[in-house]
Amino acid sequence: MTDHAEDGTRRLSRRARLNALPPNVRGALWMIGAASMFALMTVVGKILGATFDPLQITWAVQVVALVIVVPVALAAGRPLLPRGRRVMHVVRALCGYSGFICFLIAIQFLPLADAVSLSFATPLFMVVWAALFLGESVRWRRATATAIGFVGVVVMMRPGQAAIEPAALVAILGAMFGATAMTLIKRLTVHDDNVTLMASFAIVAGIAGVGPALWVWQMPGWSDLPWLAAIGLGGVAGQYMLIRAYRAGEASVVAPFDYSRLILSTILGYLVFREVPDLWTGVGAAIIIASTFYIARREARRGIAPAVTPGGGVNP
């Protein structure tokens, strides 16, 4: 009993120390934690991709999410697919599901740093989608920053150096899917909380992914199960930490810490796969990050939720 009491006291002490930190510091720490989870998911996804099809990996992620998130939503009395917005929830989930598949395909053929950098183009597409489909006015500063961001995407495509890498086009397609999902989320959060959003995504993507997963199915061995469980748990943990980050601190302060995911992915890419980013990756990533950071700051000053994606299109 004494040991259990001491463990409980230590946990309470750690929680008290965390809560004693300034809100923005807590938010930044949660965001770094989320970025770490998503970076590890990227590595595990690339390892699994050597054996399994992205369709099967994506479905495995949703199965883990279903087991964890749906019981939480039911226990909290949250609607799983709210009436009146079901079509929007379904479209959002299908776009997020498709975006994650594109990301898994991209990391099989691109260095992690390249794939993650291109995923940060999601906020750029969100600006375009908001103007085209939501009727939002895009002022010249945000339009200029968006255009500059797309210049960074073009730089990373290495024009004139060689044939454009098809996987880079797949990564950009994934960013477009992610932008569509996040644009819908901005509409859905007016009515639904994060538990409902996570549960609806897991349900729709889990159901939609059954057929494609069975089509490419390869029976996992016992040694594969921990990796499949790890990528699913990483997705749920990353989403949870992301939510805690935005609840704790100001969005304009917390959002830039998501860029630590690029640093972590670059380090892990070198340590695990011996990938070394080239000059084009560095320059293009710097342009994309600078433009999306500016857009996030501008939107925060105007009282708009910053155009950031959980995991840069990873399971949004």
C-alpha cells in the first residue's frame, strides 16, 4: 500500500509541477510531444511499408483508434456521427483517410525530411480552399505568403534537375486531401467537440478501409503486430497531445512548435535510414515553413484558428 501511495504522490507532484507552468509553456510541451509521436509514426510507417501495403497499414491505424476512441466517446455520451452533419463528417474522414494513404506512399519513396516538408503545404491549400469554397476573403498579405509557400513546394520538386519524382506529387496530393479535411474540421468544430471528431473519423475510415485492406491483405506475423499497434497508438497519442496543446496555450504561440516534427523526422531519417537531406530540401522547407508560420500568425491576430494540421496530414 505504501508503494502505491508513494507512486500516486509522485504522479500528483509531477502533474502539479506541469500545471504550475505558464499556459503557453505547457502548450509548447504538449505540441512537442505531439510532434514526437507523429515523427515516430512516420518512421514506423516507413518500416512497415517495406512489408505491408499503405491501405492495410492505414486500416490497422483506424482499428486501434476505434478500440480506444469510440468507447471514450460512448462513455462521455458524445454522438459518434451527429445528425445533420453526417455527410460533412463522412467527407472529412474520407479525405483524411486518403491523405494518410498518400503520406504513407510518399515516405516509401522520399526521404522523411522531404515528405514531412511537403506535408506542411496543407495550410497553403487551406487558404485556397477557404477562398474558393467558404467565401473567405484573402487579403494581399496572406495571398502573398501563400504564393511564396507554393514557391517553396516548387523548389522542393527540383525543377530542371531531373524528372519530377512521382512520390512528391503523391505527397502534394496528400496535402490537398489534408487541407480539405481540415477545412471541414473548421466548420465542424462549431458544433462538435474533439472526441466526436476523432470517433467519427475512426468509424468512417475504419469502415471505408475494410475492402481496400482485404484486397491487399497480407497476414501479419507475430513480430509485425507490435509495429502495427505502435503506429495506431502513436496516432491516438499524437492527436490527444495536439488537443491538449491548443487547450493549454495560445494557438499563435503553440502552432510553430509543430515544426519540430521536421527536425525530429530529419534526425530519425538519418539515424534509421541514413537519409541526408540535400540543399533543395533545406531551401524549400525553409520557404514553406516561413510562409505557413506567417499565415498562422496573421490568422491568430484576426481571431481565426490557425491553419495547422494534426501531423501535417497524418490522420487529420
